[in-house]
Amino acid sequence: MPHHIDPNIIIDATLYTLLAFSVITWVLILFKIWQFAKTGYYNKQYSAAFWDAADLKAAENLSEEVAKGAKARVAQAGFAWLAQLRRSEKSGSLKFRGEPSDLLEQTLRKQTQQEQNRMEIGLTMLASIGSTAPFVGLFGTVLGIMHAMHQISASGSSSLEVVAGPIGDALIATAIGIAVAVPAVLAYNFFIRRAKQHKASLEHFVDGFLHIAFSDKA
């Protein structure tokens, strides 16, 4: 370490970095809890209204109060494609050449992937914090121990009382790094499981939509 750089500045920067990681982690945790709760409520509400509708036309015209959430947006993408298909039957657009069921499925799967990407926002950050925070803390500890050793050497004393205090203070950075990483890792594992469940629910809805899309004549 260059002698003109104060080690305390780097050690403090390490601790502030861990503090920032902790704040980001808990902000993301609270945001993801809110996001999954809201999306789950909207999906359940829309799914019930959709399958209670008399036909596709009635499902398409559900009120805006009900038509919210990921499933609603997937269904709206499907309705929009079907409307375009009806208009293109006269013009013969190349966009709709092929098996209609396959083309509709492609549209629905694309929207499903977009919804899944939306639900996975922030998870990469949680994973990154969970994997790097312990190393950031360890980096601070190593610098702290090096700084403590220089101070002990300068004091000319190597008694336990002199050595234990500075080294114990240096080890705090590692403890903080682990304390920051644990919630991030646990939250990531929890939310990635919820995201997979969300994707499975959307795919099940898409399968149902495809099943009735061309059998319903409304």
C-alpha cells in the first residue's frame, strides 16, 4: 500500500461500501415483497374474472379495475394479436403466414418472457451482493490487520493487550460482510423460487388461452 495513502481511509471506504450494500439489499427485499404481493393479487383477481367470462369477447372487455397484472397483459397481447389476425385475413399480410395457433403462442410466450423479466428485476443485484460482500469485508479485515501490525511494530510492544485490540477491530469488517451477505443470499433464493412459480402460473394461463382461442367463435 502506498505510504502516502491513509489506511484508515480505505478501511472506512470498505465499511461504507458494506453499508451501501446493506441498504440496497433491504430496499430490494421490501420492493420485491411488494411487487410479488401486488402481482399475485392482480393475477388471482384477473384469472378468476377471465375464466368466469362467458366467452373471449366478454373476457376481452373486462373492466380496467380487474384487467391488471401480468396475466392481464399477457391476455391483452393475445387479444391484440387476434384482432390483427382478423384484419389481416383480407390483406394476406406475411406477418400472419403460418399456423395461427403457433403464431399466437409465439406472441403469448414473448409477453410471458417480458413479464418474467420484470419479476426478476433486482435479483441479479441481490446475488451479486450476496457473493461479494464477504470478500469486501475480508478485504477490509486484511487492510485493518496490516495497519494494526504497523502500529504494533511502531509501538515496540507485542503483548496480548496491544495486539488483541487492533486485530479484533479489523475482524469487524469480515463480520459485517457476512452479516450483509446472509440476508441477500436468503432473499435471492426465496425470490428466485417465487419467480419460477410466477412463470409456471403464466405458462399455465397461456396454455389455457391457446386452448380456447380458436374454439371460441365470439
